[in-house]
Amino acid sequence: MWWTSTQKTGGSAKGLQRQLWFGSYQPARAWLHKLKRGMVRGGRDVLVGPVEVDEAFIGGKELGVYGQESNSKSRIVVAVEIKGPSRKANGRIRLERVPDCSAASLVPFVTANVMAGSTVVTDGWSGYVPLKALGFTHEVRVARRRKKTDEDLPPNAHRTISLVRRRLLGTHHGSVSGKHRQFYLDEYTFKYNRRKGRHLGKIFCRLVQGFCEAPPQPYWKLVGRYFADEPLDVGVT
């Protein structure tokens, strides 16, 4: 648990296997997935505006699909607190895998993770239109030039999405299965929101606390072997 909480670049199962001299890859992979389930603390504080929100895809390249279409990649939505007078510094973040980019998926994410009445900055996607009616101050940025710049689109959200993709590609070489992607997003959120912490012991204690509060995760759940009468975990489809 200490090794997992202190890895800035994200710990891989192969790395843990080497650290503990495991003869098999399976227990290291199971241990890491169990710890990922404890990285989301129940009742955590919501983000305070202004907050940038944007959607994106993670996964490998796909040919023959355009726009919001996808066959194997996962759709995710990201929310980033904007800090500083220049509105260029990132605060805390939230990442969540969604089934689609419709208002039915995007609006519940915003209401669950952003304080009511906050300013929410998005692009011109129609899925964010209901936010104004729910009490949020909705600020829309639309690219008005042929070449998009940071002034046209939410730069903080785009930067976060790029960092997430780089983490999955660099640490895990892109080999993250779709049914486990939400838990990798939870791990990135857990470490990113504590990136400025000066005391590693506090980060370790947070992981211990979250892991003790998380429900038991037998191996058949970790690998996605679900029975017909068993409910799916969050993020597993």
C-alpha cells in the first residue's frame, strides 16, 4: 500500500511483482485492483467553481469512426477546478466513464461533482444545455476560427485529458481493458488531487482509510466474471 501510494507515475502490476518477488503476475494484479477500489472516498467534497468540463475518448486508435462515434474506446468526462487570477492553474479534478455524451449522462456527472450555483465552462456541445436551468452559470466557449486555440476551448480540461492518456500509455502501455478503465481513472484522480501534498504519510493514511471502507472484492469480481444475479460494479460494462 505504501509503494502504491508513493508512485507518482502510477504503479503497474509488473512493477509490484518485481518489488515483492512474486513468481506469478496474478497476485500482484489482484492486489493493485483491490487497492484501486479504495481510492474513491465516500462523501468527498465537491468541486468549487469555476470548473471546466469536457468529454473525451480513451483507448486505442479506431478506423472508420468519426465525431462522437466509437466501437472500442471509452467515453469519459472530466471536470477541473480553475484556480488563480489568470484561470490557468488546475485545482482538483474528477474523472468518470460515461455510456455516451448525451445530456442524460453529462448533467448528472456535473450535478454530483460540482457545487450548485458554480460557474461551469464547457464547449458548445448540446449535452450541457440543461445546466443553466439547474442553477449553474454556464459559460460556453466555441471555436470561431479554423485553427482552435486555448482561448477557444477549455484548456485546463484538455490538459488533464492529455495527462490521463499519457499516464495510461506510459505506465500501462495502453493495455487497460475497458471493464477496468474507471478504476484506473480513480487512481489517477486520487494521486492528482494529492500531487502537492508534502507528507507521503498522509496520502498513505488516506489509502488505508479508503481501502478499509471499501466492500470486499473477491478475485472473480476483479476479473469481471459476473454471475447473472450479481450487480455490476461502477465502471464495469
